[in-house]
Amino acid sequence: MEEPEYRIRARSTDTTVIVYQAYPPEIGLPAAHEGRFPAAWKRDRMTWIKPSFLWMMYRSGWGAKEGQEVVLAVEITREGFEWALKHACLSHYERGLHADPGAWKRQLKRAPARVQWDPERDVRLRPLAHRSLQLGLAGEAARRYADEWTVSVTDVTALAHEVHGLVRDGDPKAARRLLPRELPYSVPEGLLDHLRP
């Protein structure tokens, strides 16, 4: 079956969803140790969460980019994730979804969350035809994410390095076997209508 261009794929349960982020050690290590974000985590800045492990690997260079050395799997409530989607705005103007560019700009300014759809990646981090959700959280959404929605925080840097090592050694099949199993995420009817071009 052909993969639709816009669909959320994630590891999830009936009550939670896993998203990925990468941080410098001074943020990432305490977050994983405590299972929540430390006071040093800036709740007034926009933070981007990604349900796709491989898109996080692309963004963080397998956890090797400066400031992104600790890769985290953050388990958050589905309720919070879906609240963010409901209150999000696309990060770009889309004719047909927005009345006009001015209306989109006003909506973007007010929205506590924003959505980008970027090409999903394969195990060699090459772009695929279908897209992966990136969800930016600011203001109320960022605070809720850090202090209310987060259920657990796990350091998955070692997994990132292991998968990368297999890819580098020419064994993408073994690398794929280690990947988190991300399945189509079932969203309530109409939840993404304002977010899919």
C-alpha cells in the first residue's frame, strides 16, 4: 500500500506518544536522569518535537552535531500531543487553507504551536516521498509540554550511535532492525484538516 504524503507515524500507546529531541549534555542528561526537563530548560522558547526517529537522526547528525549530543525519546500524553495539533498553525502560508497571507500571519502569531511537514528519511538519511511531522511548541504549549504532558524521558543516544555504526559499516538491514517501530498514528476525525496542505 502506498504511503500517503501527509501522515503522522509514531510509537504510541492508547495514552501516550513518543517524540524525539536532541540537546547538549547539560540539558539532555539531567532530563533523562530525572525523567523531566530541568529548570534550565527554557520554557519561554520554541521547542520542536519529532515523532520520527530517523528525522531526528537527520536533524542531529546521529547525535553528533554540537548542542545535540544527547538524543532523547520523550513520552508525552496523547491528550497533550493532540491539544498541540488542534491549536497549531502551519508554519507556511497555504492557499486554500488560509484566507490570505495576512490571515495566516495573524493566526501563526497567536498559535501556541506550529507544524512543518518535512521529507521523511530512510536509514541512510536520504529524503523519501512522504513527509514527517515536526511540531513546534511555544508559550503555553512549551510550558505544558515540559511540566504537564511529559510522562518519561529516555536517553536513546546509544541507540542512535549503534544504528549509525551499522549504516556506516554497510549493514543497513541490521540498522533497520534496531529502529523504533513507528506506525500510523490514529488521530480524531478532522484533527489535521487545518494542517495538511
